[in-house]
Amino acid sequence: MAISKLNTITATGIVKVDTIAFSSIDQINTVDTAAAFTTTYSVDLNGSTQYVTLGDLSSTVLEPTQSSMNTTGFTFAAWIYIDSLSSGEYIYNIGMSGTNNYAGLKVQVNGNGALVFHVMGLNGTTPGAGSSNRNTTRTANSTFSAGQWYHVAIVVPSGSMGTTQNRDAWLIYIDGSAYSGTYTRSGNNNVILTYTGSSSLGAFTKVAIGNYFDGEFNNLGVWSSDLNATNIAAIYNSGAPIDLSSDSGNYDNSSNLISWWRFNEGTGTSYTDSSTNSFTGTGVNTPTWSTNVPT
């Protein structure tokens, strides 16, 4: 048996007991404390050939329908460290591969240092690769730069993914706080979300794969709900990743967690999904490991 709570406070939410760091306490009244949540490694992508493939996610919760997103909302969050900004660093590429026609959900940092979120699909019944086949919101340029950790989150509130999507309601969070700069919103807010092919992290898998991410990923999670500002701040946790699989403090969304890649294995090229859904990722062209982690 281990201590999970102290005076109704979840153990993972306790920092100190009588000025002593909780992480350094092994027992309280002869009862073991729970093992501390630690982050030791990040996956390191080289920006030219390496990425993580997730395979075909058709008909899974990681390819939500437009209707289901409208009903429940959607949240994506990740820790990212960019080694070098180039033509645009793709983070999250769901439901598009082997085609140049836009499809799926995308998160990237473009070459100008803006965080971008795309909903892609059909313009009516017509596929394509232009602005009429995407609905996009992004931050201002120069919001992100190389050489530091950022915690990023995209929140699509319930009710904002109807036939006419309300992209003005989509929110971006950076380091635990709602983005307060100028949003740029563009494209077709009547685009119909569709998916075509496999999914990946760290690259845009068009016919010619590109937009490789150059840097590190850590603790990337997806939820089938619209987390609020308090939840996002709790996940950011002043710069230290938390255990997303259990509720703690102002984070009470573990039941809606549909994928969570910790990237903490430290060996090999298989990346465990630590949610209950087992969406294991596989490294392409042997990504390496780094001890550069958010703390």
C-alpha cells in the first residue's frame, strides 16, 4: 500500500510537507509514499528524415468526426523544443498520408515562428490543397523561437465544429496561459473534416514527406473534451510535466484522455501510449533520445 492522498489532497499535488519536498519523503507514519512522477528523456528528431508513425487510425477516437468534436470538444497539448526553425515544424499530423489533398487535424510551428492549427478536408465534395480545403487559426509570427521548451495546447470548444465552424472560438495556450496576442484566422470555415491515410508526429506525410520537426517532443496528450484554462495551467504545472493518467488538483480530465505519448522510454524506437488506448508510435529512420527535458 502507498499513500495516494494526504488530508484529501492527492499525493501528486503535494509539493512540500513541513518545508520538506514531498519527492524526498519515502514514508509517512511507516506507510510508503507513491512513486514520484519523473521525466527523464525526450524523443529527438533530426529535422530531415525522422518522425513517428502512428499507422492507420481510421475509425478510432484519434480521428474524431466533425460531429463528435462539436459535441464534446477537443484538446491537444505537448511539450516541444525546437532546435532549428526551417520551413515549418509539423508536430501533429492526423489522417493524411500519401496524397497532396488536405485532410485531417494538424498542429505545426511555421517557419516564421507562429503556432498553427488546421482542420482540413473537403470544400463541399471537392478535395484539394488550397485555402478552401482548410480552416486555420494561428498566432502571430515570432511567437516561438529555437532553443527553449514550450508547452503548447490547442482547445476546440464544444459547439465550435458545426457545419459552419466557429474558428474564432478556438484557443491556443502557451506555457499554461491563453495566448493574448493577435490571432490570424483564414481559410474556409465550412470545410468538411475528412481523413485520408495514416497519421504521424513530427512530419507532414504528403506524397513527398516534408516539414520535419527539428527538436524534441515530450508528454504529448490528446483529450476528447475541451479543457478549460484552469486545467491547462495545471498540466503546465509551472514548467514540470505531470501524470496525465490520474486526476490531481485542478487537473480533472484523465477520464477523457485518449492518447498520451510520454516519450520517456530512453531506448528503442517504440513509443508507448500511456492512455488506455494503446496507440503505439514507431520511429522512422531511428530517432534518438535526449536528456533535454522540461523541468
